[in-house]
Amino acid sequence: MTTLLILLVLGAITYWLYRRSRTSGAPEINISHLPEQFVVFDLETTGLDPSKHQIIEIGAIRVNRSSDRHDTYQNLIKAKRKLPKKIVELTGITDDLLKSDGVALDEALKEFSTFVGELRLISFNADFDLAFLHSAAAQHGIEFRNPTSCALKMARRAWPKRGSFRLIDLARDGKLSMSNQHRALGDCERALHVYIAAASKLRAV
């Protein structure tokens, strides 16, 4: 948990140092305006349409702004049908992995609901993740009424002259870790660094 805090702070500072090489006068990282606790989450899915496709992984980091402890949540979810080949290639998640390690969707959603409570939810592409989350939750009588923030929209406001706002490009340009791409917890860490850097620059939540 302590290591995550160090990565959190150094990741944000590294991102600012990179941006400073392109823009002058980059301010110091200041996240005192952020909630004391918030959750960054990410979903891996079998496709793009929540009415046709399903969640196969949920990952989340519950950030404690003034602490050295940051709890994580991660669960694979059993699939109703065989995974598309391109999803397997993109994520490394296989049918066998979901069969052996996956849990039922309702179980994962209940655990995730307990993990996040009423805290603010941050996602890199919130419109996408929230559409899947709300659709799946509604099928099982679960509601998420948490306040939300979108790290992607904040990045666009913070650095409007960028050419690409893909998470992987933001991470690469910011010298962040490139490990575990397209896996929920790995993407959570990258989204968290981008969110903190953008929130600090914008003084926004």
C-alpha cells in the first residue's frame, strides 16, 4: 500500500515534468482540494455495447489522500459466452481464466458496491464505464448513485493542444508504467496519475 502512494505522487510529478518540457511554468502538484477518499475504477468488457456485451473484470483503487494506505479491489467475472478473439488478444483474459478464477456478476457487483460505498467514482472514460456499470447493476437490483468524475474529460481540459487522449498515449508521454495494459488494475493506476495531474492543474474535482 505504501508503494502505491509513492507511485501515485512520483507518477503525477513525472507527468508534470514531462508536460513542463512543452509548457512553461508548470505548477506544483496540489491535491488538497480533492476528497479525502475517492475511488478510481476500470472495467474490462467483451465489447462496446452494454446491451449486448458484458463486464469481465472490475478493478478499483480506493485512494486515501492523506494516508499511505490505498485499498484495491479486483475481480474477474464469468462470461456467458466464448470471448471474442480480439478481446483475448487485447486483455490477455481467456475463457479458461474466467472459468477458473471468475465469479458471478451479481457477486462482483455487490462486493464492488460495498468497496466504493458513497465515495466519488473516477474513471478514465466515465461515459463508457458507467454505462456498463449501471446496466449490469440494474439487472441485479443494485444502484450506484455516487458522484462521478471523468479523467479523460479533465485531461482534455487540462491539455487542450494534445493530439491524442488515449490512456496509453497519456501514460507513455507522462513516463508512467506501461505494464498490465488493458487489465483493470493496471489501467486504474494510469488513470489515477492522469486524474491527479489534471485535477491539480485545473484545481477541479
